[in-house]
Amino acid sequence: MENDLVERESITLSEVRLVLIGERWAGKSSSGNTILRNDRFECGRTRTAQSEMRHEVVEGRELIVVDVPGWSSSLSLSEIPEGDKQRFKLNASKCPPGPNTFLLVIPIDTAVSAMTKKTVEEHMKLLGERVWKHTMVLFTCGNYLGGKTIEQHIESEGESLMWLIERCKNRYHVFENKDKSLSQVTRLLEKVDEMVWQNKGRFYEVDEQTLHIIEKKHREVAERAKQRARRSEEQRQQMKALIAEEMKTIPKLRMVLLGSRGVGKTSVGNTILGIKEQEDGKRTAHSVGRQGFVGETEIALVDTPGWWKGFPECDTPEAIKEEVIRSPSLCLPGPQVFLLVIDADASFNGKHLDAVKSHMELLGEEVWRHTIVVFTRGDWLGTHTIEEYIEGEGEALQSLVEQCGNRYHVIDNKNADDGTQITELLNKITETLAGNGCDHFVPDEKIFDAIEEKRMKVKEGAKLRQSQVKAQRRLCKESSKELHALTFLMLGQKTFGKSATGNTLLRREVFPTCQNEFCQVEQGEVDARAVTVVDTPGWWKDPSKSTEEMDKEIVRGLTLSPSPSGFHAVLLVVPLDLTFREAQRAALEEHMKLLDVSVWKHTMVLFTYGDKLADQSIEEHIESEHEALRWLIDKCENRYHVVNNLKKSDMSQVTQLFEKVEEMVAGNSRQLFCPEMSEIYLNIDDKFKRMQLKNVLKQRLAEEYKRRELEMMTSFKKTLLELQAQIGDSATGTKSKSLIGDRTKLKVKGIGQKKKDGKDKEENINSKISQEIERLNNDIKNKSSDLRLSSLDYLFPTFKGESTTDRKTSSSQFEDVLGWLASVEIGTNEENQLTLNFSQTSGYRSVVPHNGLEFDTDEYP
């Protein structure tokens, strides 16, 4: 649709429709008040919880402004609740027939990072590509410009902000909301007029079909939410009926807080205990017991360390898992309730469900009977109920709530003075107790004792390692000297913190902290040394995602040293907040094998997320973790260091690293790491030839397996047909020897209920056999089709990075064979063909021509 405009060089709109979008606390509501020249939107410490439309007549124009809830700068689109995403799409419908302009509000006093750019881009995608034609950047906090122009600010901020301005076709404006100057609004409206004229009078139109679909979903969610609320209330009434008179005031309640990091567990504890102290922002490193009173009820509350949201327990460090396991033992004889804390301001999907279940079940299946889900940040729900959030998020969250017996509660931690929310929570806990017959969760003392015994061994191992490192450093210090130049190569898995650590070493933000695809070299003077850092792309944890181009780009970093002598140190980055197990070791070892074997003499493990250690020593972390981490430390001959990228101002951690590197260089007789690149490229070539060969063999094995399975099914069908024929002969009086004793044993469940009539039995058996033959016909048809298509999807669901529970057994039968094939040496014969060199006693030999990767084998292994 297009507005009717007379052809002219400018336009003055009589009605201006604006939608304010952007991050939380960017100044949207304040800007709306400035535009309307009236305090129509609440601002300050009050957040916008739902879209609000206000209008005023300003300078003879009807101004319609829609203020939209801001998005979180720390959450990607996948982490935002489904309901919020759907409502964001509907914002444009709040000012029909559609907005002339979206004002993307960005405060000048906040940096626009690569993450900010990504967040904006993801949200704008919800509105479609066409939204950019109708978008203008509105800068707030104009007073922070000082003597600079806005153009100078844009240029100085870097690529992310410049990209954003370019996407908006260089449309931007600056507000100083404290000034309330009329001229800044007049100029903004003139720019809006210009934009509308450039768009030939078009405004942003909401897609009617999308609008109807979302509104239908909202109605369905609202109806399901009402049903859940009713069911919850009925359930509560049943539990209340079980409460004995003496239970109405419980003298003491013992509870344990569980949940992922950053969801507000400690805040919940403070709200329950009525503590109003300002939290220090430090994470909970150990399970800690706290006491207090709520009315006449004594509360014993245990706060626990959180796990990373969306990461299963196998990725959680051992120390944190141990703290979760031992938490019930801190409120003996055992907790009456577990409060599972979930953030109502973020998404909850299948990954989050798997993470919660795997961590909760560290305590055993019994834990669910005693668990209530406590939703935090209830203020962010706005006018929506917690039931609407549960139903809107989908099956994962609904499944979790059902697992907890449909027991849930919502808390607004910012409204701690509202005592009714805690009173109501305690009522729900009492009802849960009544439903459990007043039983409490009984901790396993043997597990607690085992953890304590392990901790003693960890401390002993840590002391031994510390003494070894001190002795080793003492020897190297004697011959080490301060180097005037240091060159580092950063290696590691994706998201492990390489780029952020490079920034810490150079003491400035030069490497983007989003996932990089190319090597980058940066230099600077740090601690009187000329420091060069080469950052490389991270590798994937899953080796199947590795590509030849990616590996070549990683090793290209070796060519970027400014010194022909090579690198003083290869810094292998490992995070302390995630576990390091066999999967991480395999991916690391695979990439280190590409380099020269001497690389380990020049490698140091650089642990990131040093703040996650809390009061634990790095040696205690190493000793408590999986054996794979100790293997890595031993490979690097006990060379390791810890950095905390949140404390960039702490120069000591950088200086200490430099000193350790200088000692390592001295121990290597001042020889730097400078491998022969031609050998490395040959290693990469060999690796991917091996992978191709493995895939070919995998396909051949799969086809052979299918072929044999098809033969067996066809044979079984033939047997059934013969059996069916014999039953037919028997029914007509023909007596023949049963094939059951000769060829197969058939068990048919539920056939015959001790009927005396043998004929009925035969008919039932015959019917069952006919059904089985029909099923076999379908299976044979499908498997024949699979075999013709040479599809791996049936037999190897993990070939594309997926996993199917029903087929794990079939796939696993090949894994040992494939693992063996992966280790077989690949050679080249006189005819330039790839060969698999099996052991002399195996009796197998395979030849693979280079072209087409087809191969012949004398025998299948």
C-alpha cells in the first residue's frame, strides 16, 4: 500500500506514527516523552513490560508513539522467550495502518560491540528485510558527545556502529532527553518527513497472515494457561485437605536452591530470608548453608553453584557437580524441598531441559518428588501470567513443570518488600510436604563420604603438582632472562576465550570476541616488551564439522609471526568453567597432530575464566577434573597459567605469564617454534584423505549390512509362508511335520485364551502370520529402496551430526570397526594409489585410486 502524495521534493506529514525499539535502558521511554513533549511513558527505574501507545498533538501534527519492551543485550535471539519474539512482531500493529518510522534507540555512552550488532540484526530479522527502509538510529545521552560531533563519534566507535548506520542508509539523529529542547524534536520530525518522501510515502505494513497466525497462537496459549492454572488450583486444594492441624505452622523448613548460573538463586534466597544487602555480584562457588526466620518458621537454606544454562552435566566441572551432590547433606537430616530456579525472562528449550534433568538427577530420581519450580524476574512478565509463559515456551518447559508435579511459583526479586509472595511460596511448600506424607529427601551418606575422600586425594595431588612446578621453575629461572619481544600463537576450541585473552595480553580491544573465521595478528608494547599475538579460528568439538579450509586457516597463523625464528609460545586456551574430557582431548589432539611433533615443547595451557576458581587453586581444579585434563598438563610438562579476562586491569597476571614463557624459552635452549609448513600441509592433506576413505568404507559397510539384513528378512518371510501353508494343510486334514521344530520358534503373545476349539487357534495363528508377512513386505520394500539410494540416514543417523535413540544400537555395531579404520596407516603404492596398511597378520589389503575414491578390497575386515 502507498500513501497518496503529490509529486514534490518534500512532504510534511499531518500524522506521524513512530515505534521506539532498542536495548533495555537505552532511553526509549524518555525519548518518547521528549517527542510528545509530555511525560506520557513511565521511565527511570521502571521498565517497559509491554508495548504502550501514546499520542499527542505537537506543532499541529498528530504524533503517535509506540514504546516497546527492550531486548537484553546479553541474550541472542534463541535465548529470548517465544512469547516476546511473537509480541515483537506485533508492535507495528499498535499504530495502524503501520509506522512511518522505527526509531532504533542507541545510547552514546554505551559501546556498540559486535554482540550489539548481532542482537540488533537478529531482532530486525523478525520484522523482515524491508524494515531497514523505515528505520532511523536515534542516539540518546547526547551530552556525552562533549566537544565531538555525532559523525566523529560514529567513526571512532568502529565497524559495528558504522555497519548499523549504513543499514539505516545514513539516517540518524541525536537526543538529549534531559534538555527537552523543542528544536531537537522539530529536526527529528523533518528527518522523518524526508524518509517518508524517499520511501514514496510508503509506511511499514504488518503482514496480515502473520498477524492472524500470531494472534491465534496467543489465544491458544491463553486458553491452555487458564487450564493449567485451574489444574494447579485444584491440585493445591487436594493437598490442603491433607495438611494436618499441627502442620499449619511448620517450626522448621529445610530447602536447597538449584539452577543454572545467573538465574537469581542467591536473590531468591535473600528474598526468602528477608535479606536486603546489596549482592556483590560474585558467583556462588560452594554449597553454602544459611539460616533465618519467616514469621515463626525457622528456615535452613542451602545455596548451590550453578551450571551453565543449556550445558548437560557432562560439560560441568567435577567440583561443581560435587557441590550439587553434597548440598542435601548441609541441612540434615535432609531437605524437605528443592527449589529449582528458572529465569522467566529467557527462553527454555530442549537443551535447557536436558541440562536441568541431567544435573538434577545427580541427586537421584527421588529429587523430583520434592521439587518446586521457582520462576524469577516475575516483573518482566508484565501483564502476562506465569502460566502463559509456561505454555508459550513449548514442550520443554511444560515437560519440566509436569516432572515437578505441576508445582511452581513466581517471584519478583526486585519487589522483595512484598511479603505475600514468600508467604504463598511457604504455603506451596507445606502442601508439597503434605502430599509427600511429610517425608524429606534422604541424602546418601556413602556418596558424601566418597566426595570427602576424593577431596582429600585431590588436595594431596595438588600439593605434589605445586611442588613439581616450583622445582621445575626454579631450574629454568637460573638460565632465563627478560625478552624484549614475545610472539604468541593462540590455539583452542571455539568459544574457549582465545580472542578475549588476546585482548587481555595486549591490554586493548583488538580482537573481536565473536567467533572468528580467519587468523588475525596484532601487536603492542606491554610491560616494556614488544608483544605480538596471532589469534586463530577455533576448532569444533565435533571432528566431523572440521573442514580442510578451516584447518588450513588455523595453521596459516604459523606464517604470521613477524620474526623468522617463529613463536616463543603456543598458548593452548582451555576454559575453567567447562569440563575437559575425552571429546575435548580428541579434538585438541587431532589438531595438534597437524603441527610438528616438537610443538609440545613450546606449548603452555592457558586457563581462561579464572574468576570461576573462586577459592580453589588451579592445581586442585586439575586434580579434580577428568583424566584428560591431566594428560594435557603432562603433555605440556606442567606448564600452565590462569587469566581472568574480567580483570583486564590486573597487570600481574600478564607479567607472570611473560615470565613463565621466558623460562620455557630458556628451557628450550632459546629455540623458538618454527615448523616446516610444507610438512604441516601434507599432514592436513593426509588427514582429509583418511576422512574421505573412512566415509567410503562406512558407506560400503552400511550397504553390506543392509543387504544382509534384507536377505535375512526375505528368508524369514519365506519361512512364514511355508508355515502358513502347513497350517492350511493341517486344517484340511493334511498332516505334515511342523516347520517350527525344524527351522524357527515362533512365540505369539495373547493368542488363544485356553479355547477348546483347535480350529479357532489355527485361524488366530494364521491371522497373526498374515499380519507379520504384510509387515515384512513393507519393511523389505523400504529397505530395498534404501539400499538402491545408498542412503546412510537409516543406519547412520549421526552422519549429519544428529542422534536417534532408536538406532543407537545399529550404529554402535560399526563404531568399533570405524575407530579401527581411522587408525589404520594410509600409504601410497607404486601406481600412486592410496593403500590401507593393515598389520602383517591381518590378511587384509585395500587399494584406493586417487580419482573418485573408489576402492577394491581383497577381503572385508
